[in-house]
Amino acid sequence: MKTITINKTAYKLKYTLRILFIFEGLTGYPFKFGKLLDEYILFYSALLANNEDFAIPFNEFIKLCDDKPSLFEEFKDFILNEIKRQEQEEVKEEYVKKKKKRK
């Protein structure tokens, strides 16, 4: 599990379904890459989903991201790597299933 430090507090980052549920609850529609606002809301959703003590209001969160753009860059790297890792696991599982069927 990865952590990210905001205002001298370390918060957990973990890619889970809960992030997507929170995103949908906040926006009313499912997440997809392409809109910058949606990607920031996904970041905020990840913090809410994985940290019970996270209590930064969204407007303040955006100001913190404005003041330190590396926060969003770090999150984006994290989320893209997680998606890639999960896709690789799915491909590996599919390969194993096909190999078992051949026997």
C-alpha cells in the first residue's frame, strides 16, 4: 500500500472498488479518464475511501493541489500503475485458465 503526505499527514492510497463507488456518489456518473476535474475527484475519492480521518474539504484539497502540483502527479502515477498491474494479473489468470483447459 502506498502513502501520500498532505499537510504533514501521511494518507493511504489503495485502488479499490470503494474509490469508484465514492466517485459515483459524488458525481452521479461512473469514472472514466479524460476530464481533469474527474481525475481530481477520483484522487479525493481515494483519500476518502482509504482514510477514516481524512477531513479536508474539497475546495481546500484543490488549493493544496494548486500549491503543490506534485501531489496530483504522484496520485496519477499511482493509479495508472495500479490499473496496469491489475490488467497484467487478469492476463496472467486468463493464461493459466487456458493452459489448464489444454491438459
